[in-house]
Amino acid sequence: MTPAILKRKSLETLKPLRMVTPFTVRNALYMSIPTGILLTVIMLLGKLNTQTWTVSPDFHFVLTLSLNCALFFLLFLYVFSILKSGMRVAWRFALATIGALVIAASFSLLSNWVKNQMYEGQLLEHLGDNVLKDSLIAVITILITVLIYMLSRRHQMEMENEHLQSENLLVRYETLENQLDPHFLFNSLNTLSGLIGTDDEKAQAYLMQLASTYRYTIQQNKLVPLADELAFADAYLYMMNIRYGDSLTVVRHFDEVQSGYYVVPISVQLLIENAIKHNVVSNRHPLTITVASTGHGSLRVSNSMCPKEEDSTSEGIGLSNMDKRYELIAGEHISVSNDGTTFSVEIPLIPAQKAEAILAKLGEEMG
């Protein structure tokens, strides 16, 4: 997703999340069976010592169970359909309650007639008891369904909140990237301007290398392999060596960290650029920059200090930008130290497995 697309994509036009809800016919069926069995067992256990059976107890159990499960299914299906409708919440609850009680009363009349037909009048149940029992089923159904509805809505709100937070992080990250690209181009063009007219051959070589390296800065990746970032830093150093010659030295010390780790793009290059930008680089004051692994999951870029007088009030915008990008993407922070003679910055190295998981999640959010 490009920055332009993100700017056009307001929160109101984000792709809505699909409601993950148990309000389906299949789930209504699954819920009606165990609740029907439980209620039937409780009902029949209370009659074992008082009931004079004129029909098979097994047949009575099966018929009662079937009727109870059928009523639970109808009620779950009805209440589910009402609660997931687009009406106001108060209307949904009122209509679900009234409708469930009407369905229960109607079902009582029908089931009482069915039993009289099955038993040929031998096991006549009082209609009032039947209505009371089915009304109890309706109340149980409403309570269960409302509980499920509230839990489902809470889960949905958490998902939507997480979705919006992810979108917000992406927008913030893209904003930081938009600040970084002009920064790199501006400084590079300043360097090119200094070469034009004084050494046109170097200016030509610098311009060709600049075109090559700028392609790297406009990529859309949020994390890049460390090896790619170091290659980009080398290309940038090639341009700087054209300008500064032997006054600029970069020393590398790596402990087999180039493979299997990722970093935020343009991080190593930015630290090298900052060292050059804020320090005097001349024959009298050569600048040495060291890029080294620390052995504890980070990469340190340090430089000897000979600050430019006009740069003593530097606001550290570049480092703040980098720290925010690491925080937004990987939940990590950079570390800055200054002992007066050496300035050092450590950036986290993201293991490949974690980086792939981050990129996969970002791909889902942006897709």
C-alpha cells in the first residue's frame, strides 16, 4: 500500500471486519440438543417415583426429548435472527422476549395435542404445566442467547479496536517514511551540488550511484534483510568517499550476523549519514565510523566525535524517527550513548522468524 493510498483511505472507508458470530442455524441446532437433553433428564428424574406409566418409559423419554429439543431449536433460531438484525438494541431485546414467549405458548398447545394423540388420552398432562415448562424453556433460551450475544459483541469490538490500532500504526509508519525519503534526497543533492563545477567526473559517478541507491529508499518493505541494508550502506559510502576521500573511514566488525536478521530499512545508512552530517570530516580531523555486531541481538554504529560548531543544537529528529519506526513495526527501541569522545547508536536485529511474522501480519492488515 502506497502512502497516497493510505492518505485517501480514511477510517470510515476501511474494509469492515466480518462478524464472527455463533448466530447460525447449525449452532442453534448444536445448542438445542444438549440443553434439551439436560432439561428432559431433570424433568423425568422428578417423576420417577410418582409417575404411573401406561406407556413405555423409553418412548415417553424419546418423545419428551424430541419436543424439548425442537422447542429449544425454534427459540434459539428465532432469538438469534432477531438479535443479529439491524434494529435498535432495545427493540431487538423486546421483540426477542415477546416473540419467544409467544412461540413457547403456541408450542405448548401443539405438544399437548401431540401427546394426547400419542397416548390416546392415557397420559393427559395439564396444559398449564406444559405452558409453564415451555415458558421456562423460553426464558432459559433468552438468557443463554443474550449472554452469547454480549460476549460476541465484546469480541467483535475488541477485533475492530485491534484493526483500527493496526491501521493507525501503519498510517503513522508511512508518515515517518514520508519524512525520511525527502531527507535522504535533500542531503544527497547537497553533496552532488558541492561536486558540480569542482570535479565533474566525480559528480557524474556520484549521480549514477545516487540513482541506484535512491531506488532502495522508495521500496515498500517495512523490514529488510541486514545484508541488503549493509549493501545499501556500502553504496552510500561509495558516494561519500567520492567527496571526502581518505578523510572518511568505515570499519566493520561482524560476528556472523549478516544472515538471518532483519532491520528497519535505511537505518544503518542513516546512522552513517548522521555521523558525517554532525562531525567535521577533513584531513586534519578524519572521521572513523565503526559498524559492529554487539553479540546481544543488536548492531552498533559508533563514530569519533569532532562536532561542527553550527550543529551543536541538533534536535536528533533522524534518531527519533528511527526509534519510532522500530517501535511501531517491531516493538523495539534503539539505544543511544555519548561519552564525549565517541557517539554510539545500537539498533535491534530482528530474527528472521519474527520478521516474517511481522511482515505477514502487516500484509494482512494492508491487504
